[in-house]
Amino acid sequence: MEIFFSLIMALLLGSALGLERSLAGKTAGIRTFGLVSMGSCLFILIARFVIPTVDTFNYDPLRMAAGVVVGIGFLCGGVIILKDSTLTGLTTAAGLWVAAGIGMAVGYGLLLLALFATVATLLVFTIFWFIEHKIIPNSYDG
């Protein structure tokens, strides 16, 4: 039952980040963020529960996490676009990277850490956007 709860929790936390991105008009939204978070959680759960049951594996629980980080980095690279000397998608890519971390935290059973990271990321997406665009608009670099 813990496995299903973890997957659902990772999906919900990632989707919360994606909802903000969707409301901000970004291309990566609820589905993308939810899937990144849940997928990251899934790989960690596999590493935690399945791999140790097979005797032929040299078990290292952090090896799967390292693979997730590299894979998500590749995905995030596709989100960042340079068009007419303007870089776009960097914040969304960073958010996807954090969503993967949130999913991994849930997969490792670190739910409070995942909740805190979700709230902190939502604050960055909203309050920091307001500061960059409304309080010091000339400092915004894209």
C-alpha cells in the first residue's frame, strides 16, 4: 500500500508545480510535471523494493537516483530554447529538475522534505516572479 500512496503523492506534488506553470502559460504543465515526479518516484521505489529481492544484482540504492538525475537533465535540456537572442524555458526546466527531486524524495519515504520542496518551489515560481517583474522589472533576464 505504501507504494501506491507514494506514487499518488508524487503525482499530486508534481502536478501542483505543473498547475502553476500551466497558469503561467508555459508549455510544460500539469501532465509533464506530474509524470516527471511520479516517474522519478517509481524508479526509486523499484530500486528500494524490487532490486534487493534479486540475488544477481550488485545493489546500490543511489545508482538509480543518479540515473534519474541524468535522465531528467536530458529532458530539461529539451525545454530550454534560444530564440532571437532570448533564452526561454530555463525556469520551467529547473522546475522539472526539482519535480524529479520531489518524486525521488517521496520514493525514499522523505515526505516532509518533498512537501517543503514543493512549497518552496511554488514560492519561487510565484513570489520571485512578482519580485522580478513588478518590483525590479529591469533586472529580469529571461
